[in-house]
Amino acid sequence: MNQPRPMSAPPRRVRGLVPFSLVPLSLALLGLASVLFVLRRPLMMAAPACMAGRWHGCLDTFNGVVLMTLVTLPLAVLVAWALACWRRAAADGSAWRRSLAEVGMVHGTVPFVWLTMMPGSGAGAVPGRLSLVPLRDLPTMGLLGITGNLLVFAALGFFAPMRFAALASVPRLLALGAGCSILVETAQYVLRLDRVSSVDDVLVNATGAVLAGLASRRWWRTTAKTPSPGPRPARAATG
């Protein structure tokens, strides 16, 4: 009699894991090289203050925040690697995806929010200013202002649906970007940071989150929960 062949364990799904882990790293290195090339002189102007640990000239200037973001990029990559190794030891099949998403959300969002919360020259002395008419301030932003507003929550929109399946839809990403932007604009107004709290900033910030989310859609669509095949019910014995 032929003995039944032992069932082999199903192969682990590792296809696409290495390319996925290399894509964000490649983009980060490309972005780092581009920023260093464009901002090499301003970054070097802020470097002495940052190296000396001085607040003024480092963390209260655009150049200083960008420099510190670039300096901490290797640390962010190291944290993502450590989280991925810890999760892989726990047999987590999406260890790299979840770790890169968590670190990317924080490292890519906190510097931009910090920049938007920087006080102006009249902070505390002038009352808060509101602009609630849609599209009125958009022509005055200029290309640089629009680009900056698009990037404020771009990392959040890119990585959040890869980490949280509940956010894996365009309407929810739009709500996430708009909600976070409303919180920032409200804080600017309440703290009297000498900034204009504009509805156009909310619209552009939310649009940036959605566009970044669409750029990562090929990955975050796969994070939706799929029903796991449960144990099949045993057939009743027939006489």
C-alpha cells in the first residue's frame, strides 16, 4: 500500500517584502541627496548653532529644522530596522511594512508640524487672524507656500493607511488630513502665533495627504483584513 505523502508546510509569503523595504529607503536617500544639493549653503549656515546646542538659529529656523530632520534620518532607519527585527521574531508577516509605516509617519510629519507652529515676530502681541473664505488666500501662497502645505501631512497620508487598515480609503484619508490640519490651525489661532489660520491651508494640507496616500495605494490596499480560514466543521459520521 502506498503511504500518504506528508503535507509540506505552506511557503512563507516573502515575495515583495524585500522590494517593498527598499522602496522607502531608496526614496529617502534620493530625497536626502536632493535636499542636500539644493540647501547645502543654508544648511551649513544653521549647522554651527545646531552643533553648539543653541535653540536660536537651529530649531527655530527653517534651515535648522531641515538639518536636524536629515541628521536624525539614520536614527529613524535604525529604529524601523529594530522594530522590524522584533516583530519578525514574533512571526509577524508584515513586520517591515508596519515598522516603516510607524517610523515614517512620525519622522515625516513632526518636522513639518513644528515648522507650521513656529511663532512670528508679533507672537503673543497681536490677536489671532482667521481667513474663512475658501480659495481667497490660495493665490497669495505662491508655489513655495503651496508645495510646503502639500507636504505638511504627506508622510501621514502615505504611511497611515499602510499601518492602519481602517484608514485605507480616500474619504478617510481626506478626513484625516483635514482633521489634523484643523487642529494645527486652531492651535495657531489660540496660541496667537502671529499666523493666519486659513481654510485654504486646511484644503491644501488635506489634498497633500490624499495625493500621498494615492501614491502608496498599491501597498495600503493589501493591508485590509481578510478573513482567515477557520477550522472546517467535521462531517457527521454516516452509518
